[in-house]
Amino acid sequence: MKFWETETTNLHKDKAAVKDDQGNILSYKELNEQIHLFDCLTGFRELVIVLVPDKNAASGINTDSGIHAARGTHATRGTNATFGSMESLLGYLSCIRNHHIPLMLSENINQDRLMEYIIKYGINAIWMPVRKKTELDKLCRNRHIPAIYQCICSYGSYSLYHISDVPVTVHEELALLLTTSGSTGTGKLVRISYKNLRSNTMNIAKSLAITSYDMAVVSLPMYYTYGLSVINTHLYKNATLFITKSPPYSSKFWEMCKKYEVTSFAGVPYTYELLHKMGFHNMELPSLKTLTVAGGRLGKKEEQYYTEYAMKNHKRFFVMYGQTEATARISCRPCHIMNKKTGSAGIPIPEGEVWIEDQDGKRSIESCEIGEVVYRGSNVSMGYACSQEDFSRGYDWGDILHTKDLGYQDEDGCLYLIGRKDRVVKVNGVRIDLEEMEKMLKKEYGHYEFQCEVEKCAELCMVKKIQIRVSTNDGRKKIMDSTEDILVSYLVEKTGFGRKFFHVIMET
């Protein structure tokens, strides 16, 4: 059974598919009934934006979860449970189930950027919180664009709004659209196929030995490929997802994990750093058996800390590596070698292959030779989309991905990452293109010169902040005192990062 199919076995139909921290439960039978939600979209395969709540966004529980079909011919009464990101989960699964193409975005996205995605990519509908519609209508008026958003159907606090009846030609294999490079503008999208989803889901589940007895806490946003893979793999194995409104760095989060007997937690290096400072090793979490980390390099001190914690407490600790362009995961370090291969990103996931190429594109034969990491597997995505015309394209890269990451393999085939070929860095698990950021700043503030760099924590080997050096290209002009605040506010708006992630240095 694939996680987007509606059939379920009698063995699992009454099993909990999703639980929340209020005690609400949605069984697999109920989930499979609810993902018919977008049956009301008819006529052609539609492009649908699905807005996903962030953990930092406040969200309430709406128990009025009837489904109201405004465009279809039926209305179905659903379960009385809507919680956390339940609505966005159902929106995503309903798109996949009905062969529409979801574009996953944060509900906290800047409204101007959201409108740019809608126009640039010919979006047909948007699944979003009802409270967001007022903001979008206002933006349409300000841009002198007719607000034609008709409500098609609703579930809980979300509604599906019609935008356009103009079909966009899409490839028959195109299943999902995700953003890449942490963008500083309306960035390119990664085109992911049904084959990619199927392959990565099955092979990650195999690497982590996920079973129907597992319960994974939803600790990462669904617009993030790592977070989405946690959802896909656990639904595929008929496991349970647990949704809580509390963030992982709060004691309430772990109290809920203990109470509801969560077995699996996934986080990025920055999250693990915060948990270390909280004294994670002192927490009593008897049901927790699996910890996974991806989305950047974990510092040596942190890696040793969690390796020792896992060994002492009989847990499994997996270090993983991947890219959105590979749907999610490329490699995984098995927990039985976690104390022998410190710093390693592990071995390729099942059915995948990794090798190293030198600067001339030749495959390295010697172990520990540094070069570009290259990956082959059926989870390699179809390629990028920079316009709606690209949606009709097939597999641009075949099944081979040149990652632009630098690294080497040891004599046992374990992969070690040491840097990048380009100026793309990861901050809190999200990729940022420094060159793109410089161009964006220069376009907006042409009378200044910009140089973007990263500030690293030497102890943790992690990117902590983006440093922006500002100078004037005209010696007769001075940099105003308010420039720093103006630039930081602009970058926060464009990237979605908090102010603390930017350090502006004025060079006079």
C-alpha cells in the first residue's frame, strides 16, 4: 500500500493514523475517507498551493470539521477532530490522492511573495486558513487584481479557494512542488514525481526500520522536504503521527511526547543544539527509541553527546544527509556504527549509489579523495521549474544528481561532507544562496555595495548567522545610521528568518 492510496487493510483500518495533544484521534479508515476532500476539483489536473502552519505560528483547535462542498455535488460529514496541521496534512494527501499537484508553502510567507507564486506559476487553487483570505483580498485590491477567490470546500479552519480555470500543461508523472535554496525572492521549484515519492518513502522506511508500532511526532514543517518525508514514511508503514502545537524546545513538547508515548523524533542540527542546552539527557522518555538528524552538519560535540546518550539509554541515533532535489534522503548512517564513524553522513539509502567526482568530472577510485558528491537513485527529482512552462518537462537529470557538495568516502564507503562548490549555505536547516542575496540587495539598494558571508560557531561547526558587510560605492556619501535596521527588516521580510539570523556590518 502506498501512503496516498485510499485503500487500507482490515488489520489497520481502525488504527490511529494521527493523534493530537488534545486527545483527538483520526483512524486510517477516517483519514482515507477525508482525503477525498478535493474530489470537488474536476476537469483537469490543478496546481494547488497548500499553506502549512509553522510551529511558531499560533493555531487554535476548531472542532467544527464538517466538509462543505461548494463546487461538487456532495457534502460529507467528517470526524470532529481538527488539530494542529491536520488541515494541511489532509490538503497535501488529498492533492496526491486526486492527482493534483500541491505546492507546499509556509502560511507565514510574505503576502507579496505568495501573490508572485500564484501569478508566476499559474496556480489554480489555494488551500489555506480562512483568516488568510482577508489579507489576500487586500493585496489584490492594492495590486488592482480582481479578487476572484471562490470557496470550493472547507475543512476545519481551512478552505479551498478557486483562483483560475486556465489549465497549465503538466507532465503525467509530476506529483509535488517544493521550494529550494531558502529563497530570497520567488525562487525556482523542485519538480518531484510519483516515482520519486514512492522510492524515497520506501527506502527511508527500510533504512530506519519503521514499523506500524511507531509513532512519530510532527516536529518539522511540511513544506520542508525532511518534514514531509517523516509524514510519508510513517503513513506508508501504517504507523501513527502525533501533532502538537508546542515547539521542540519547550518542556511542554516533551511532556506530550512522554504522555502519548512518541517513539520517533526528527530535527535539524540547530534543534539538537537547543535540546543539548536544555539538558536533553536528563529527560525521562521511556517510549522514545529513534532520533534522526538531517538538514545540515551536526557539530562534533553535539554528535558525541547524542551518540553517548543513545548508547547509554538504548536508543537509535541516525545521522542522515539529503537534498530536496533527491526528494528527501541520500544517505543514512546506521546506528550500529554511530560510535565508529564520527562525522560521517553514512552509506547510501537502499537502491541508491554515491560516488565522488574530481574537478574534471572523473569518478574517483581512491578512498578519501575529495571531490563533488554525486548520487544515483530513482528518488532523484525531475529537475527545477523556473516557470509554468517547465511543468511539462520530463526527467532533466535522469537518475543522477550532482549535489554540488564536496566530500569523500572512506574505505568502507561511508560518506563525509566537507563543504560546497558554490556559495549556498544552510542556516537552521534551510539553504540560502549568498550570491542571490547580494544581487537582491544590490537591486533594491543600488547605492550600496554588499558582501554576504556566514558566521560560524567554531565549536559546533554550524552556520549561526548571515553576515552582511555594507559599503558605499561613492566615497562622498555616508551610510545612514538607520541603514542597518532597514536592511535587516528587508531581509526578514524576504527570507522569513528572524532578525537574530542577520548581522549587518557598516564599513565606512
